[in-house]
Amino acid sequence: MTRLPLWLVLGHEALTVTGLAAWTAHVVGGVRSSARAACAVVPIVAAFGFMTLLRRLPSSGRHSQGGATAERHFPLAAVVAHGATAGVYERAQPPVSEGASVR
């Protein structure tokens, strides 16, 4: 059983899909407001992912489960690769500027 809040897990996934759909609308259809929406969603998605990572890390606090939760059994390499891939993808996107022409 996971100890992660449902809003955190589903929010991370739902906002990721929303941002990807908005970016796709910008790339395919040239909708400039979609690009801005996608860029606005990225920090929220990153914050949710970072909160998930922090809750996954082992701790010795008062409420620690001692490794008994499901998210602690997920390979750390996969978690780090997921975050690194998202960071690389974000940096690879060209900036959206006011004077840019849309094809």
C-alpha cells in the first residue's frame, strides 16, 4: 500500500498529460496560448514530482514506515531516470517568444 496522497499521484499524472496535450496543440496547430499553458503547467508538475521523490526517500522521523510502503520498493534508478529525462526534455524545448512566427 502506498502512503502517497491520491491527489499528488493523480495530479502529477493528470497535469503531465494536460501539459503534453497543450504543447502538442502548439506544435501541431500553432496555438500560441497552448504553449503558454504548457509552460505554466511544467513547474507544477515538477513540484508534484519532487514532492513524490521526497516522500519516497528513507527517513527516521516520527511517522516513518521503515521501508514498508510500496513506493520505497520502486527502483531508485527508475525514479532518478524519470526526473532526469523530464529535466532534459524541458531544457530541449525552444523558448516561446512574442515575435516568433508560427508555421
